[in-house]
Amino acid sequence: MIISATHNSFTNPIKTSTNFQQQKKPDSAISLLQICKNVNELIQVHSLLIKTSLIHEKHAFGRLLLSFASSGEPDSFIYTQKLFDTIELTRNTFIYNTMIRAFLNHGYPREAFLVYYKMLCEEVVYFDDYTFPFVFSACSKLFAGFEGKQAHAQMVKYPVRFGTHSWNSLMDFYIKIGETGLVVQRIFDEIENPDIVSWNCLLDGYVKLRELDNARKVFDEMPDRDIVSWTTMLVGFANAGLLSEASCIFNEMPEQNVVSWSAMIGGYVKAGCCKEALELFKKMQVAEIKIDKITLTSVLTACASLGALDQGCWIHAYIDKHGIDVDAHLATALVDMYSKCGRVEVALDVFRRSPDKKVFLWNSILGGLAMHSRGKEAVELFSEMLNGLTKPNEITYICVLSACSHSGLVDDGLQIFRSMTKESNVVPTVEHYGCVVDLLSRAGLLYEARHIIKTMPMEADSSLWRTLLGACRIHGDVNLGVEVGRFLVDLEPLNDANYVLLSNIYAVGSRWDDVWSLRKLMKARGVNKRPGCSSIELNGVAHEFIAGDSSHPQTRDICQLLIQMANHISRDEGDDLAQYI
């Protein structure tokens, strides 16, 4: 939309702008608007204003329009539109601003901008400090950069200097459409008296653009900081994985609220530091900070990663005890936690009880069933999904194909793969082909799997070849395994997993000279096998173990117990297993 209308007359716009504080005292009929509790009562006052002819006064009409626009009832917005469209008065600034905000608050940003355009064409109507914040908000929701920049131009060439609030909204608009930090900084520099909101807008812009060095510079230069300033800087560091810097900000905060605690816990979870996340969550409870759904979702994710079932069950009980609404996101976290902790039946119960089954919740339970090799149930649940209102996405098909793969349901898996484009208009990606390769490979159909890899419409990545190589070892096909393994070693010469898999293939074929040569090649190329890692939860505490690491305080006791178990098994089977501990 090209904005070409301009104001020809700029004489004293502030005096002509409608301001309630400068209007005459309201009539008693108008005062009734303040005590109306629903749309029906507002309609009665509307009738009264018509009978008393007060409806023809702009002040009275503006108050009536504002009352309908501010009501949360669905019918009130329709009534607001009718009032605005049928008005016999000349619309003033307040009436236009009210309608722009009404459209915006009810989720119609395009219509809100069109009202602004009509306002622009009315050459006798002037903008005030309430106009542009609504307009820029509408443009940011529409991601309408061109229209927003035109509104910016109108604001700049207007003869009146707008207040800080309008400039703050302009900065927020440019941040949301992804403009550079330099643009936002220039707008900030134009503000005569930047307030704390101005500084926070600039800081938020740099954080969202991931320009953390500039964000830190702004943070250090701020004359005053509030909880928003500290939390914005904390979120920036946490989302970037800079946990040391985030922790410093968190510890220096004069006041820590639920948002800052949640951001810090979420940062640990995102970085894979789930043990630290649970420890911080315990400190949050000691500090008696009210826990919200976002925090609980992050903590459940940490429990799922660590297999911390006891902690996850406690959180579930906390949710039930405090009557916290389990939305689709929280239900998904619960389903994921129970699935990864081996309690798939409870995961199914949580899924069934959830009233809001969004696609990611379906994906979570399908993935959980796949994890536990319950393919038949996954296929049945997937059929239920197809017959319902939720449309599957790319991840849904990955989950159900994985379930078929883990349960050996070759025919079901191939049928679902062939129908995905027709049923759900989902185009297969390399991940979907990877599931099919895994499906065929697990079933021993190795050459069919290789055919899929070679004929798929996109280039296969190394993970698909690695899947086939692992299957060659399991099914004892040494020749195909050696062919694929050598190809992978040449493709990724620094990936230790390729050498390990190829070495296993040589071992299956008793080709020990090749095993030794491969190890020499690894050493010559500086490739080291990454140590294995496992974790276990005991009494609410997660314990992590890494191969070759003896830092755990009970390492000696654990090793002694393992030796006793190995000796016990050795007596029954005749093998000396204790030598490997």
C-alpha cells in the first residue's frame, strides 16, 4: 500500500486534537458507561444517548465507542465496527485511535492499518502520541516493513515533536521486522529524553539480533536498570549458550523473578547441562519463587534427558496439587519425560487426558511408542490422528516410521511412506528416507536399503550410510559392510564412529590384520574414540558416568560390586569377566 495522502494544514494540531482532560464534564448518561458490566448494558446506555441527543457530541460518542472497544465480549467488537461505520459525526483523532486499537486488540492488524490510512486521508484529522504506537504495532504484526517505514516518514515530517512513547514503539517495530542494530541505534539517538523503556528497547534489539557485545555495552551505559533490563541481558547470554556470563548476570541481579529463574534454567537445559538445571530448580524452590509452566516444561525436559524419573514424578504431582493448567506444551514435556524414563503407559495416560492435542503432542507420544518398540500401537494411534482434526507434519511421519522400524513393521512403514504426500501433502525429506533405510536395514533387507540410498531424490548424508553399515555388522554381511565402511572413512576421515563400525565389520569376518591396520590409520590421523557416557538417578540425584573417568566419589565401591557380579557370572558360564573391569 502506497501512502500518498498528506496534511495540507498543520495549524496548531495539538489544540484541535481531542483530549478527554480538556473536554467538558460528562453528562450523567455518559457516566453510566463506567459502570456497565456487559454489552447489553452498553446498548441500553447507547439508546439513552440517542434519546438525549448526546450521541451527536463527539465526546459522548467517543466514550461510547471506547466502552464497546474495551469490552472483552465477542459481540462488543462487532457493535464497535457498526458504530464506527455508521457515525454521522466527523471522526476525530480519538475516534480513529480507538478503532485502530480495537482492530489491533482483536487480531486484525491489516484492518487497523487501513483505518490509519483513512485517517491519513482525512486532512483535518491530526495524529497524536497514541496514534503511531498502534500503527507500528500493526505493521510489526503484519511484518509490513514498507508500510511501517512510510508511517515513520509521516511521523518525522509532522511539525509536532512526538513523545518518547511513540519513538519507543518505532524502535520496537524495527526490531521485530529484523532491521540492523544500527537503525535502532539511530532512532534511539533521535529521542530527546530517552526513558527506561527506550533503553530497554535498544537493549532488546541488540539481544534479538544476537549482537551481544553491543548489548553489553548498552547495558553498562544505562543510567538506570530495572528487572526488564537485567532479564533481557540474561536471556541474551543464556540463549547464546554463554552460561558463564548468564550466571554472572543472574547472581548480580538486585531482584530475581520467575522469568529470570526460568531463563537461567532454560539456558542450562538448552546447553545440555541438565544436572545443573535441576540443581538450580531446587534453589528456586528454596527461594520460594512461584513456579510457572515455562519453568516446569524446562525442568521436565532436563528430567527426560537424565532419566530422572523420581524428580519428574514429583513435578507431575506438584502440577496436580497446585491445579496448574496442563496445556499442550506442558503435556508434551510430561509425555516426553515419562517415555524417556521407561513409563510409556503413564505417558499414554497423560496424552489421553490432555484436552488440547496439538500436533507436537501427537509427535511426542508417537516418538515415545517408537522408543519402546510398540509399533502396532503407534500405527493405530497414527490412524486415529489421520481420522481426527490434527494434521500430521514432517516430524509426525518421522516418529511413526521410526516406530515401524523399531518393531519390524516393514509393510506398514513402506505403505505410510508412500502415502505421506497424498494423505498429508508432506514431501519426504532426507530424514524420512533415513527412516526407510533404517526400516529395511533392521529387517535384513540390506541391498534394498542401499537401493533407496542410491535412488533417493536428494544426496544421502553420512548418517544413512552409517545406518546401513551398522546393519551389515548385525546381519553379518561383511562384503557389503566393508564396501560401505571404506566409503564412509573416505567421506569423513575424522569421524571416529566410522572407524569403530568398520573395525567391527572386520572383526565379524575375523579379519584381524585389517582391524590392526585401521587402528594404526586412526592413530596416524589423530582420531580418538569418544568415551561412552551414561547416567542414573538415585533418590532424586542424577549421577553421570563417563568411560575411563574415576572422579565419582563411590567409584571404588562400584568397581568392587561389579567385580563381585562378574565373578558370580564367571562361575556360572566359565568366563573370566572380572579382567575387563
